[in-house]
Amino acid sequence: MKTESLSKAITHKIENLPEGEVFDYKYFNLPSANEIALAQTLSRLNKKGVIERITKGKFYKPRNTLFGKIKPLEDEVIKTVTYRGDKLIGYLTGVTQYNKMGLTMQVPNVLVIGTNHVLPAKKINNYKIKYSKRNVQITEENISLLQLLDAIKDIKIIPDTKIDSSFKRLTDMIQNLTFIQQKKILQLAMQYNAATRALTGAIFEKYVPELQVRELKQSLNPLTRYMIGISKELLPNQPNWNIE
């Protein structure tokens, strides 16, 4: 395909894109021989304001309004920082995710991404992206379980809420997991810090007693105490796990 025809085809495809949707080179499904022409066309359209570059190799089609350009949806931004091509490299965690889980009303402009590799913080549009290292395998299937464990880990510092309120919400979510997911979250908890292992074990012992938590219990130092602050009415078995 000639360069001029290729440019028109690329422009036409972008015209049919929904506003706010993020895309990259793969969206055009062109052979590698056309990559230079594609890059030049996208660069030209970026300069004209037809598309906006949000990070290396990723763009979005803005919508112009009386109040300025509409930026990509939060979910689209999250997608750009949790995938590298088609490969999953991280997941949303922190206060933004806890808001989605109904644990807090706070809506920050910082997106915390759990990842297996240390990556530098960066800014995309109005969002500040921070990365938090995880030592557990991240897969599509276990993201929601890791988000639950992260919330258990952070239960004392989730803003604009009380610990007991967060605890009730988390125990409800755990009880609503499938049996397979409940078994999996116990396995994943072994990769978290001792306080998280203790609280997860105590939750399961009280609210999901059909599952064994012996491995979590044996992983803990019997002399260490965990100051969390959950009421005894909600978690009467705290002494079994050295939780106060």
C-alpha cells in the first residue's frame, strides 16, 4: 500500500474509534514493513490534535467540548499501565481500588499498580501512577483475590472509614467467593506479611470454618502480636492469632 493510501486508511480507522478509547500500533493490524509510515501518521495526527499521546506507543482519541478535551476513561488509563502489549504486568490496588470495593468514599488521582517489578512513578494526564512491588504471581484469575488481600493488609490505613466497617465489607466479600477462590486466597495469603496472614487466618477460622488455616497459623511467630483494632464482637477469636 502506498504511503498516501496507508495514511488515509489509518486516519479513517481512527475516525471510527470511540472517543476516549486508548489504542496502540496493534490496533491497526499492519505488517512490520508499514510501522514507520504508521508512526509518522500517528505523529502527524497527534500534532494536529486529532489524537493524544498518553505514553510511549499508546494514544487516545479525545472529544472536544466547551470545557476542553475529554480525557480517556480511568479504566482505559488503568489498562495502559497494567498491560504491556497483550501481557498482564500488574493490577489496580490502593485507595482507588478500595473505593471500587465500597471500602471508602475517597477518590484519589493516584493510581497504585501492584506489579512484580520495580517501576518508576509517572504521570498520565491527570493521574499519577505509582507502582507497588508484589512477590506473588499476578494472573487474570487471581487479581480480585490479590485486591482483597491488599485491602486486608491495608485495613488500618484505608481513609474515610472505620476499621470495623472495612472488616464487615471484607468478610462479606470473602464469604461470597466460590469455594475454589476461597482455597486460592489462602494460598496467596502465604506470600503476604505476617499481620495479613494472621488476619486472613482469623477471618477464615471465624467466617469460613470449613477450610483449614493450619498452614497460615504455623507460618506465624507465636511471640509476635498484631495491633489491628477490630472489635471483639466481630472477631472474637483474635487471641488465637495474637491479634489485638
